[in-house]
Amino acid sequence: MRIDEVRELSDQDLRREVESTLRELMNLRFRNASKQLANNAQLGAAKRTIARFRTVMREREIQGLEV
């Protein structure tokens, strides 16, 4: 998901997406540990996605403090 798409999400949707992506990352780690994960790049992609979500959440938090 691109950053402009992430910024269009509501706060509640962002939290929901972070939770689901964290679950996905956990499943990817289990699959990687059991040698069932064919594409290891999925781990990095999931981490970057979580970082994007958290970055937007933090940006919004900072904007709320400045007002």
C-alpha cells in the first residue's frame, strides 16, 4: 500500500491495518522458521508496511499536539 493511500485511511482503519499486518508478519515468521516460506522478501515488505502505518499515525499525533 502506497503512502498516499495510507494517508487517506481513518485513524480506526489505520489501527485495524496495523493489527492485521502484525498478524500477517507473525504468520510469515512462523512459515519462514518452518522453511515453508518461498519468498523471504515478504517479511521485509510486511515490516515496511507496518512502518508506513505507524509513521502516518505518529504524524497525526504530532499535528494534534501542535494545534
